[in-house]
Amino acid sequence: MKTDYIKLKKEFLDYLKKERGFSNHTVKSYNIDIKIFFEFCKKLNVYFGPYLGKVRPLTIRNFLADEMSKIQPSKSRSKSLSEKTIARRLASVKALFRYLYNFEKISDNPTIYIKTPKSSKMLPSFVKENDIKMLMEEPLKNIITNKSDAHRDIAILETLYATGLRLSELLSLDICDIDKNNGMVKVFGKGNKERIVPIGKIALISIEKYLENTGRSFMANFDNPLFTNRKGSRLPKRTLQRRIKRYLLTTMGGGSVHTLRHTFATHLIDRGADMLTVKELLGHSSLSSTQHYTQLNLETIKKVYQKNHPRGE
């Protein structure tokens, strides 16, 4: 049966969002990946293109090879692909064919024969413990817009470092999600899963100071968005990304909001936190995800070795 690519893609993405609880950001990424795969299939030949049921393992391997060729920059592409993006492309295609097979839209799943290519693992970047104070002072030291926004940015930096929240989790916080008395934060993570995360006194003090500067408080504005722009609306994602990137550029030569999440996890591990606890704090569903965020730096490994091995000195 001829494949209606547009209809099929819509049904698949609706399934991811409504049945699997995927975030809008994740669904958007899957949409891009599936669109690229469908365009590849349509170009194969006149007969094969419209029939998705005729896709074979070789088709998937050819698609993967085509994408991997994009790692090298060329005149026709302004931007090269990363190994991580290609791995995500394959994961999206695998999820599509798993969906098609489970709902009996195809008789065989060709992706089960395809292994995800191993990528070169790089240690995640993080802010060194000695540089945290410098980072927290950066918004007031080099004001981007005004002092009020600088105090908000300090509160954001302190919250990210104290809790390890994702970008979307931080921006969705309301004032009522902060339990000041017990030092806890209610977070809605991926798949709208709720978790409770501790937050330290320094971060709470910075949040309270920021709220006072905007004429708000923990009690009076209970249901309001926590971090807002000058119009009182929830802070836009792009605004936060640009500002955090600028502060990290001065402090450590570059980074993103996710760098603070890496930093949170790395510093906990460095000070003896066990992996399972860090997993719960980060809101990961599997331990393998946590290990990616918490790869220890060589200096830490050396210290642990010298401290614990009988002849480590």
C-alpha cells in the first residue's frame, strides 16, 4: 500500500506526545529526523519511494551512511553534523519503525538489525569549583541590561547550580513550586513526571532578593511565574540561553545552560555523592544517562586512587 508520508508522520508524532508523554522539544527533534528520512526514501527510485513497507535493513544502513557523510563540512552545507545528531536520527527512525510494527502497519521491523554506531565520548564541560564564585558575580560585574535583570540572572545561576534543573524545567517554575521553609523545589520533568529536588540556602536567598526587587514575594505572588522578563511574562528560552552563554564565556571560555547541569552532577560526585542519588536528583530514568553527565575528571580519579589504594601514594 502506498505510504501517505504526511499523515503517517502526524500520527506518529501525536503518538509520541499523547501516548508516550514526550516533550514538545523532543517531538520537534523527531519531526526533523523523520522528515529527513522520508525525503531520503522518496529519492531512492520511482517505484520504491512511496512504499515504506519495502524498506529493508540495507535502506537504513544507506541512510545512516548518507548522514555520516555530512560530518565532514562541504561547500553545499553551511553546517556539518555531529555524531550525536546522527545517533539521534537513527533513534528516531528506530522509534518510527517500532511504532509501525507494533500497530501492524508493517510486517517486519528492519531497524532491529541495525546497531547504533559508537561515537567518540567526550567529557562534559563543567565550571570548576573555584570558579563558581566568579560566575555568580558576573551578572552584577558586567551588567547586560540593568541591575534588576542582573539580580534575576544571579538567582537563575544559583538555582541551576543548586538543583541541576534542565532549561525547560527552570523556565516552567512558578513561585509556588519553591518550598522556602523546607528548602525543596517541585519540578515537572520529561514526560511531565514530577520530582522533588532540594535547594540550598544561598539559592533561596538569591531568589528572595530577586523577588523583592520586582515587588513580589513567596507569599503574595504564589501562582506567578518565578523567572520573568520586564513585562512580567515568563522568561523566554532564547533570552536565558544568550545571557547564560555570555556569563560562561567570561568565566570559562564558553558553555550553555546545560553546563550548569553538568557542573551540579560533577561537583556532587566529586564530593562523594553516590550515582543513584544523583540519578534521582537529575530526574533520569536510567543510570546510564546519569553516567554520561557525571564522568569524573582525571584529577578526581587520581585523588580517589591515592586515597583508597594501599600503595596509591
